Amino acid sequence: MQLELKDFDKDFFETLQDKEEIFMSDKGVYYTIIYDGHKAGVVGYIPVGTSGDTGFTQTVLAPEFRGKGLSGAAKELMVKKHGLKTLLATIRKGNIVSIKANEKIGFKMLSEEKMAELRAKGFLKEGDIRMEKRYK
């Protein structure tokens, strides 16, 4: 498997079926995922906090590239490239496929207490969950 992160290709991004799942931010860092020479999807993160080593991650893959482990591998490349120590993911409660995929690559769901606290502060919508992965 040959996987690379290349400059973000907005035209390609616009062709992706689930692009509305990605919240594009001016502060975000985004890449086009290249798998065996083909554009497979987009991965990125939005930095949070002041340390610069934590970010909200977002990934969308073209349907024909799902189920191949590309999301996790692309996140790993991005973490190494930017020296990130923590990735956070916000996922809709009903998106079981995405939740399971993130669990498979080491993300852990925050406690119900922590998510309730985030909801009370307006940082997490009622229908969403928050997951986290820490890197060494």
C-alpha cells in the first residue's frame, strides 16, 4: 500500500460524496489522500488550544476506498508531519461505522460526564459524541 498526503485539492474535495461531513475552517490544515497513485479522500485537522499539538480531525473517503485502513493511516501520517499529540473527533451518535472505524484505530470515547459538560458549555451538540486519541 502506497499512501501519501498531498496538497489539498478543492476541486477533488467537491466531488466527494460525503464532503458535507467536513467542517472547513480557515484555521484548518487539509490534505488530499493519495492511495496507490489515486486520489482517495481528504484528511485534515483544526488546531485547538495554544500548544499547537492538539486538533479536531476530519476525514472523508471516496466510497471505493473505504474499509482499507486509509483513514487511520492518513491520520498517522498527519500526526507525524505536524507533531500532534492528541486528535479529537466529533461524530454523530448514529454514525456507527465511523465510531467503530475510529475505535479500531485507537480512539476512545470520552466519558458521558465529560460529554455532558461539553454539551452544557455549547461545545458538543446533543446528537454528537466526542472521541480522543493520544499519541506519544
